[in-house]
Amino acid sequence: MTSQQSTLSERLFSPVQHAPETSTITFAGRRPNPFQPPAPYVDGADLPGFYRLQKRAFWHWQGIDSIEIEATLARMAAAPGPRSVDDWIDTVAEYRPGNWVFEWSRLGAEAQQKAQQATRDEDASVQFLAAARYFALASYPHLKGDRLALQAQLLANQAYREAGRRLPVPLKELRIPFNGKEVQGYLHLPATDRPLPLVIVSGSLDSLQLDFWHFYRRFLAPAGIAMLTVDMPGVGYSAHWPLVQDSSRLHQAVLHHVPSIPWVDERRVAMLGVRMGGNVAARLASLEPFRLRAVVTIAGAANLFFTERERFMRAPAMLRDCIANRLGMKSNDWEGVYQHCRGLSLKTQGLLGRKTPVPLLSIGHRHDFLCPEPEIQALAATSRGGEALVLDKLPLLQVYETSLARTRDWLLAHL
């Protein structure tokens, strides 16, 4: 990394250099035992020695080089303290070499500089997208109140919009009125010469809209399907709304707005939700059967995680912080958060046993911590035309490809 790039990164964050470190945002005081047994994530993301879940296979699939991921994590590991928690290498307390936001933002600044120096739109777009990925990873897990992360998130969205301006069909930004505020989403269009089928896409409580670019470019755009991304409540552009039992209220407002979007066919609309986004998608399949033609849930958190106390209590620190942060709570009182979260269960709400006419494809891994096989099957069973795709193989990159190819085929068949 050149000193010029390092200086750029430092300059971008100069107003917030002394902001609190991420792991201290939602948990007040000293962590009782950072070495609790790892949660049985299939992807091995819950690693001892890290506060953040290490979704390295996913980051690589998004386009970040594996060698670069390991080199960046190695720089964090080698950095001297102080850390917020001594045993977590990604909690270097100040914005300097070794700090999570600093290290990924340096790479974002480097890509941004290359984008600004590019002479062709295509090259600039590639580098702006790379910058967006790095800055988004710097912001991860995107907690409200994390000033350094929010600055990185701002830069990620700026880079994403710059890349979007250079696409064959420029990226559209939608602002949809809801309760005196706006739900903000990115509309990706493969063409504008005809109304297109549309899929509304949302991720988990630790993801941003930018995370779905690769899925759109690889699977949806070649199939002629438009994509509208929407952040979950409490995250990204939806940060000013807390997560509540009515988890789908923002997405329902978006769905009602679809007829006002000139480039899409309001009669051919689907929703795809990942993790907590799967909870929203399945909920809307029940509540909006006349507006949705199909739904896909990937590892949807619909019931078991919220109702099985033992499972909930095994949640790792970052996931605890994400859930509490989206609820507007502190993660210290995890029992209190659990009692609050029981209302998020679609079974508790009386929706999981109800049959919807909307075809629903439920995808997940047999041994997944948040959505094991019984949950995958239960989600599929809520639909009269439901199907379950239960995966039990590794490596994960192959699993991603299988899941998303099947998702594309499902959407094509029903849209």
C-alpha cells in the first residue's frame, strides 16, 4: 500500500478517528467470556479469535481475492494493541493500521483511486465496484452508532453509485415514501425497452444492498430479470426503522409502490430473502398473495432460532450485537433480547402453518445453525406450490452457485 493511498484513507476518516471500536457499540462494559464454544455454522464463520463472523467464502465469491483477504487479516493479527477485547484480533481500538475499518478502507481507497484514473467507463466501473466491496466490508457488520463504519458505508454507497452510472443501463435510486420517511432502494435493470419481471431482494441483519451485485450480474441480468434491493430494518438505508414483529412493513410498502415504477411489470413480481430477509419474504408470501408471483427464502430465519432458547443462547457475539442493535437494545441482557425476539417467529405469529398460494422455494443447508433442515421444510410447507432444496455438501462456493442457479430457474419458471 503506497503512502499516498494510506493518506487518502486516513483523510477520508479524519473527523471520526477517535470513534468507539465496533465491538463496543452494542455491548456495554467488559465481555464476560469471548471464548464461548463456536456456533455450528456450516461455513465455519464463527472462529475463535475474531469478533466478526468470518464469511470468507462469501467475500471471495463476491469478488475479493482470497489471498488479499488472508493478507489483510494477517496484518490485523500482527498489529500491536490495544484491543477492545484482547482475544479478538479484529478489535484494534483506534483507527490505525490493524484496525478492521482502517485495513479494508485502505483497499477501498486504492480501488477508488484506480477508478478515478481509468480512461474507459468499463474499467472505472470495475474499480468503483471493487471500492464499494472493500468499503462495505470495512463497515461490516454495519451497526447503528458505529461512526467509523458508517463513514465506510457512505463511501461504499458513493462508489456503488459511481459504478452504477457507468452501466449499460444506469442504476436507478428509488425513494419510496413510508410513515413520513423514505425507504431507499437500488433498482438494477438489464434493459428499458420493455417492462421487466422484478425480484425484490433483501439479506440478513449484517448485510447491505451492495452484497447482491454479483448475484444480479451473474444470474438475474442474463435472465432478463430486474432487481430491487432493500435494506432490512435497522440496517443501511433502513437504519432509522427498528426491527419489530411486523418485520415486513418496509418491504410491504415497497411492494405497494411497484406499480409506480415505469420499467417493471407489476404483474410479475417476486421476492428473495436471505436469513432474516427470508423471514420477511415468507411473511409477505402469506400477507400479499395477490402482489407476489413467487418467493425464495435462503436459510430463512423463520421460527426455530427465535423459539428454541438453547439455540438462541448459542448465538455468537457479533450476531447478538446485530440483533440487539436492529431492535434498538443492548446485547448485555441477552435473555431480555430473547424474550423480545420470540415475537419474530412466524409460527408464533400464526403464519408458518398457514397455506399461501404463492409458490415458495426454501433453500438451506441440512446442518445450518439458524435454519436447519426442519425449518427449510417448514417454510416450503407454508406454500401450496412449495419446494425445499436441502443442501448437504461442501465446498461453499459450489453451494452458492447451486442455490443461486436454482433460484434463477425458479424465478424464470414463475415470472
